[in-house]
Amino acid sequence: MVRDMMGTYSSSGGCGGGDMNEKPAWLERLMAETFFGACGVHQNRRKNEKNVFCLHCCLSICPHCLPSHRSHPLLQVRRYVYHDVVRLDDLEKLIDCSNIQPYTINSAKVIFLNQRPQSRSCKGTANACFTCDRILQEPFHFCSLSCKVDYILYEGESLSGIIHRFDESDFAISQFEGLRVDSSEVIDEDTQIAPSSSYSNTEATSHSVISHEPNNTTKKSKANRFLFSLGSRRKGAPQRAPLS
């Protein structure tokens, strides 16, 4: 069964959200959800970390919750450098991940769900994230999924161009058979992350929500540079507000 993630789930029956000028409910919850905490339902069970996201219910669940979501599409979340990541192979079935810098963990490419705090902003001519100014490898423009999504919305564009229809069989509960869904890679030092330079970069359709609005001339100029010259980077992009 092919699922349309742009609004198939109604507000009364699951994850809703048909207005592509806003984040679909499943996407907003994925980026805002708290993972790797103890499951309240199975708090007396071992290995009860909530590290699976139910795309139907829009919530994080633990391995012991899986039988209750047997017919739902499920996405595994991992932890890397104390932040939540999803395998690129899984995430790009749901949303266009082009221009987001991937990292390699256990020979698999992963994408950060949200931007990470940093002690200093990018200065000079280094390639940096269009949204938060984190230094990136060429030719990437975003450090995380949230930075790309927010940039698209900030520029007043629709998310319909990057949200994919997907086959529910790709996210079936069978993917967890024989898999340690509680596994995570926790690395303390940011410098130990291995950026992946081999990820295929295709032309993006992206732009995003940043909390402090620059003047109109600057904003228009940067949007045009992104649309017509992907090799240039957005300078001075203000910080995005955290999701409430």
C-alpha cells in the first residue's frame, strides 16, 4: 500500500496535515519528539528506550510497544553525538534529503533530525548551513532535516515538492525482526563525526522558518542565490526558534 504523507492521516484518525505551507503533523512530531527516554507504558521492562517513531500515531514508542503498532509504518531513530539521527536510506523514502549533509555511522549514512548547538558561527568564506551557519562540506547547504524544512517554509515555499509518497511495506514491523532496536551510537565529541562526502547531491527545491526576519532586500537576495546558484551559501541567516 502506498501512503501519501502530505495529508492522508486525518486529524481525527492519526497524523493529519494537508496544508503544505506548514509542516505535516508527522514531520513536525518527528523533529519535536523526545526519543531514548524510558517508555511510561513499559517502565518496568528492560530495554524500554523509545527509539521507534510511529508514522501513523506520530509518537515515539519502545520495542515492547511494537505489537500494538503492528499494522503501522514505523521508523527507527538512532542516537549519534547525543542527538537523534535517522538512516538516510530510510528518511529519503519520506522526504527529499538532497543538500543535507549526511554523516557515516557503522558504514551507514545518517541525517540529523535537528540542528545542534554550536559555540561559534561560521566566519569568512567557508561553506555553511543556510539556516544556522554550521560549517559544512561542499556542496551541502543544510546540517539537518529541520534546517532544510525551516528554510523552505521561511522562503514561503510549499513542502509538497519534497514530501514523498511511500510504500508502507518499507516501514513494516518486519524490519525490526532480529534487529536490536535499542542500539545507539553515542559519541561524545563532535569532532569524531565522519561527514559523508559521497552522498549524491541533486538540485533542491528548498527554503525555511527562521525566527528573526532579515530585511526584505537581504532575504530576497539570499533566496535568489539559493534558487539560481546552489554553489553559493546564505550568509547571516538568523537562528531558528526551537519547536514548542
